[in-house]
Amino acid sequence: MTPSTPSPRSQFAHEVDRADDQLNLARAALLVAREEYPQLPVEPYLARLDQLAEEVKDRLNDETNPLIVLREVIHTLYERHDFRGNREAYYDPRNSFLSDVLDRELGIPLTLGIVVLEVGWRLDLPLEAVNFPGHFLVRFRGEAVSLLVDPFEKGKIRFEDQAQELLDRVYGGMVRVRPVFLRAAKRRDVLVRLLTNLKGVYSNVGDHQRALAAVDRILLIHPTSAGEIRDRGTLLARMGRIDEALEQLEWYLDTAPEAADAGRIRQLVDQLKWKDES
């Protein structure tokens, strides 16, 4: 990478600095992937989404009824192509990289949902993201009806009053649907969820460096998120960067002194100070 070429991180920061309705969700998601794959060309993958939308348009024969267009989007992605949920390796980090999802036609609800959104938006469909607990969804908000599209289940369509069934599958009947669960998500919210997925995947396998990179990008979107600053401090501590960890964790305690985990974090701070002095 030449000195004049912006880094993937700085390009991501520039993208998420836009007004939310001007933010290019696919480009930002690809820039997340480009930090993992520094030579990744973004434009060909954006062109791939364009191509998928063109395939749908070619089969519509000038039909513009939104429900028919939606049906053809689902048919093109899941039948003519083979986009599908990765049940066998759900926590493979490649499922969170949009480039890999487009190459492999394999992903998780969130990244498959980004594909549905981006193809649909190119065809002027009234689609919006829904950060449903445990299972990302896409809403079709039509003039006469609102529908939920399940990107992980080959685009299965549900009415909103069927959302409880999906929640029961995720939480075994222990959680009841609340209106907030079905609220439309901003594009930044989708990116935070994407990065949160990566943070969890990498934390669970002890890859602290990559988990930290995910946190740092979340903080580009929400710079004062107390939970992310706490997680950043915890990861820095695990990496042995004690002074930096203390700065983050003490900020967290000053900002959220009554947090449920404040006692645990104070204990960690004390341990780090002792280690730093010994």
C-alpha cells in the first residue's frame, strides 16, 4: 500500500462519517473485510450487487409492483443463485465479511440481509433493516402491508405478528416480542452489529488483536460507548498493554460507576495496578 493510499480503517471512518441515509452500507461492510484482506478490491463486489439487481430486473419485464419485485429478488438470490445460511460453521469469521459472502454465497442472517437490502435498494424496494434479537431480519414496508424477510431461511416471508415464532426458536419461549425488537435499524446500527459479531467470534478464540480492531471500528461510529471502551480496556489488559488498559477502564468506571459490572472492573483495575508496580 503506497503512502498516498488511505488505509481501510481511514476509508471506513470516512464512510461512517456520512449522514446515515447517505452511508453506503455495502461499501462500509466491504471495508470491514478489507482490513482482513488488505488487497481486497471493493468496486468489483459493488458491481456484483449491481449485477444481481440487473438479473432481477431482466426477469421482471418492466413489472414494477413492489411485491412482485420482492418475490423475484428472493427467487434470484436463493433459487437462481444459491445464497444460504452457514449452519455448519456459523461462527466462521468469513460469514461476516461481505466479500466472502458474495464469493461463497454463504453467510449469517446479517450479511445475507445486507445482500437482500442492497439488491432491493437498487430496485427501489422499500426495505429496511431490523436488528431483531439473535436473528437479523429485513422488513418490506409496503403501502398496504409490512412483511418480514428472513435472509437466513432462503428469504422466507413472515407477517410481523409471526415474529414471536422466530423469537421462540432463538430463545426457547423465554422472551416475548416487544415493539423495540422490530424497530427499523439505521445503517450504522447494522455495521455495529456486524463488528460486534466479529468481536465475539475473535474474543471466543482468544484472538485479542482482531477483537480489538473490531472494537476500535465500533468506536469510530459510537466514540463514547461505555461498553465498548470497557471491552477495549479488557482486551488491552489481555494483550499486556497495561497503561492503555488502565486508561480505558478507569474512564469506564468514572462514566458508569453504578454499572452492574463495576465491581468486577474495579477488581481488574486493582490487579493491573499491582502488576504494573511489581
